Amino acid sequence: MEIHINQNTYSFDASKTIDEVLEVLDLPRHKGVAIAVNNAVVPQHQWASYDLKNADKVLLIKASAGG
């Protein structure tokens, strides 16, 4: 299975949830992070149960302070 995260392609042997992918890739899973799959925002409380599919496009956005 291949998924695209922020324009990078990653391969996995089996289906994974959003939470599992974030853990495997050591990506942030805290407040201030938003995820969209195929242009649809996925609420953080669904990350543990949302199964990613082959060729999904994931956008991970981290909030940053500034002004």
C-alpha cells in the first residue's frame, strides 16, 4: 500500500490507521496538528480508527505561533 503525505510517498505492507502511520513515521500526534485525507479533514478523535487506503493523499498541517 502506498500513501502520500505532504507530497512524499510511503509504502506499507498492510493497511494502517492514521495513528499507526504517524507513529511509524515518528510524526507529531498532538494538539496543533490537523490532518486531511483526500481533501477532507479527519477529526483527531477518529485518527485511531480511520483506515488509510492505497493512494490516499494525506495533508498534515502543524500550527505555528507567529504574528
